[in-house]
Amino acid sequence: MVDLWVWVLSGILLYTLAMMAFRTQGWLPSYIRVSGPITTVHTKRGRAFLNWLAAPRRFWRAYGNIGVGIALVTMGAMLVVVLTAALGSLLSPGQTPSEVRNPQNVLVIPGVNEFLPLSAAPGIVFGLLVGLVVHEGGHGLLCRVEDIDIDSMGLAFLAFIPVGAFVEPDEESRSEADRGSQTRMFSAGVMNNFAITVIAFALLFGPVAGSIAVADGAPVGQSLPGSTAEDAGIERGDLITAINGTDVTEPGRLETVLRNTPGRQAAVELNGERTIQVTRSPTITASVPQVIGGRANETGINWSATNPTDVVAVNGTTVSTEREFENAVRNHTVAEVETENGTATFPTGAFVLRVFEDGPLGNTTAPTDQYMIITAIAGERVLGPETLSEVLRDEQPDETVPIETYVLRDGDVEREVYNVTLDPHPDEQGGFVGVAPARGVSGLVVNDFGIKTYPAQDFLGLLQGDDGAFGGLTDGSALGRVFMVLIMPFIGVLQPQIGYNFAGFVPEVANFYTASGLLGGLGGGVLIAANMLFWTAWVNLQLGMFNLVPTFPLDGGHILRTSSEAIVSRLPVEGGRRLTTTVTISISLLMIAGLVLMIFGPQLFAG
């Protein structure tokens, strides 16, 4: 990442020196202006179109008034959120800095922001260009609606990167306009960004996401370093479609097929095209840290995505496949798991990430703020989410059953039994207990190849409103889906058990999806459209909110000034202009200080 920063900064420096030399020699046309690394392209074209578009003035003034209301509410909410986050940085100086708040990750630049791969650049640039054009177009339109003259319009570039668009109103004409006209003009840009966001979300959540399906097979998100999968040439983006001639139609099917496949050698079909031979070995591909990192174990397993390890034995019994591992732990509620990189002793069952407060288990004395491991229901052994579902399918709703658990509380592991009256399962037959389990045995995911499957179905489910995606991470509502889109590019950091971030339907994961339904005839074009809509919605929402930061020279600073003037002018006080300046500067400085503490506070105060 440091090398990338060096290349980016070097390129910007060389560009700046070259453009300054061109300007000195008089080689740049008059419509191109250079100020350091910022280049602006000016034009007067388009004013006639804006005059025509501004004809229904009553409509646009009503539109602008709605924008003012939305802007003021958003500005107040942002001030509260930023100050709360800044206060958290001050009151919790020892907290570990979040990767999301690293300064480099504040920049929406693919390749620099560690959550945005270069392959996401086309979608982000498209969304940014749309956002810049409609934002400044809104300013220009309301200028003409309010009879404010326009000197020029254009785009701003940081070196070759488009970073902004602008409309230059005539300052004398703007100063002659009343406060209401100016406020509507300044809020029109963010109102347009929010309108584009709504349109993009409507198309994405509607016909576009509805025309995408998950391709048959087990999607490979990663082959762990040193694993047998990596040695055999299985790579990210591959689909495992068959094992020894038996079809694999989904990730869960892969585990079932492997359990029923004898021997250590397996013929693995990739993408329905080629077959390779892979030696099986029970490799840990993911883990809930509380299991192997110290809360539920005696010694600990040294494991990470870059330091994979194979399971050697369970309670002294040697294991050489995933099936042997599961058979070994089945008869041991608490098992000692020996690996190549350490040993851990922990309860074996379904690791519960969340107990729903209004669910059957949550309505008992079971804690809803602690992790737990369910080992049995009504005397039937539970090993993971699959066996949990199987056991519950055999139980009847409204029946009261004992649920045996181990609760991870304050560093200790305590065995507890709760008598739970089951609810009807919302999606299938049987009972419902109201928990969100992690994958694997006690959150320890083991497979025979050392691959990590990509959660293609869950990511698509978040966009399609599936409230079961990632174990109920969202309620499936439109607002819930909007929130998910905002955090999906770094969701793997906020929810480590997911293991992946979602940067859209980029080429690395496009093989995991296929077109179907209403827009199925477009083929791969559906994924391109989904990508563009995803990033257009994401960028425009971020752009609108950023421009409402109540500080100059952003729109929020201008709206703050005109709104303060309107309020102060109604107060029976002298020196209204001075009071307006004091209020505006105070809030601006408070917001800037809050943003600095929110972004840099964890680094400044950590440790």
C-alpha cells in the first residue's frame, strides 16, 4: 500500500509540474486553468438549456424548498453523529483503531482505499461523474430559476482524476438574491444527489437485482496459502461444480458430497470445464476468534487467513478428512482439537453469534448479549448450523424442549440448560429457536481443500431483501437494504465472521452469478448494470452527505450561513451580522474538530 501511495503522489507531482510549465509557456487554452494539482475546465455552453429547463419556476422552487428541509435535517443529524463518534474517541483512548476509519480509507479511490479494488474503478468513476454532473447541474438550474447569472460551468480534476464539477454564479448577482433564493440554490445540488440515489436504489433493488441468480457450484473466494487447493491450482473466482463426477450445485452441497466421498484423493471439476486431482486434508479456513483465541480454550491455535493450519487429531484420534473430524467431535461435547499450529479445548456445537431478544430462546433467562454454543436440543446432538436446522425440523412448534448450551461469559465457559417453547419456523417446517449461528463446528470451519467459499448467495440476498442473509443481518426492508449497501464495501471488517467485503459484481466474482428472470436476455449486461447502479447509489449518497458538512466551502457551510442569517434577523438583537458570523464559524470549527477526532482520534489516542 505504501508503494501505491508513492506512485500516486509521484504521478500527481509530475502532472502538476508539467501543467505549470505549460501555463508558463502559454500553451494552455483560456478555458483550462491550473492551480497546483487542480485543473479546471470552464465553459459557458449549456446556459441556454438551463434557461429552458428552468421555465416551470414554481415547481423548481417547491423542489428547492424540499431540498432545504432535507438538508437541514441531514446537517443536524450529521453533526450529532460526528460529535458522538469524536466523543467516543476521547472517552475510549485505548480502543483499537478501526480499519474503516484509517485516513487512506476515507478516500474513495480504488487501489488506495483498501476496501475498493481497482476492478471497482469503472463503477465508482461512473457514479462519481453522474454525481458531479447532477450536483452542479442542480446549482446551475436553481441559479436560473432565482435569476442568478452564471459566469461559467465545468469540471475539476486532481491530475487526471475527476474530483468535482462546478457552477460559477456571478457574485454580484448572487449577493443581490434574497436568502431563500440562495439557500434553495445551495441545497439543489445535494437534493439532486439524493434523488439520483433513490432512483438508482429503486432500479437496483427492483428489476436488476431480481434478474440475478447465483450460479450452480461452490464459489471459491480464496485458496489459503500452502493449502492443497492452492497447490492444485484452484484460484479465487473458480466454481467447484463436481467432485468425483457428483454434481455440486451449492456450497452446502460441496460438504455433503465430500462427506460421502471415500479416500484422500478427489477429482475436482472447476467451472464445468476442467478436472484436477486434489489431495484432501482437514484445513481450518475460518474461525470465530473467541473459540481459538483464548476465551473458550486452554492453550490456543495460531490461526489466521495467512497462517492456515491442518487439524491433526481430536481427543488423540488422528483425522485426515473433514468427515473424520466431525465424526471425532460428535461424541465429545467438549473436545481437544490438535492442529499443526497449536491445540484448543472447547465445547463443540453451533456457535451462536446472536440471540434474538424477541425469539423463543431470548424470552428465557438466556443472555442476549453473550456468545454461546448450542450442543444439543431435546437430547439430539448439534454440531453446527446444518445439524441445528435438522434437529429443529423434527420438532413441533409450541413444544417446550431443553436446549443445552455453553455460555461464554466474562472469559469463562459456563454450561447452561434452558427450557424453550419453540415458535413456528418462518420459512420451513419444524420449530424456530431464534438464533443466528456461525458456520462450522463451534465457529471453526474445516474443509478438505483449504478453500474459503465466497458468500455469493448472502451478498445477493442483501440486495434482494432476504432477511435470512448472513443469519438475519438485516430485516429485509428497503431502509435495511440501503444501510447494507452503504456498509457492504467494508462489511467484512464490521462483521469479521463474513470474511469478505463486497465491491459490487466485479470481474473477480462475476463467475459466481448469472442472469435470469425479467432481464435475463441481457446476459452479463445485467451484472454491469447492477455494478453501475450499486456504485451510483453509494457514491451519490456519500457525495450528498459530504457536501452537507456544515463548513465552508461546502454547500453545508453556505446553507448554515443563510439559515443563521434568517433566524438572527428575526431576533431583537443588535449586531446581527456579527452574531451570524460567530454562530457559523463556531459550528464549522466544531464540525471540523469532530471529523478530525473521528478519523484520526483512534490513531492518536490508541495505546
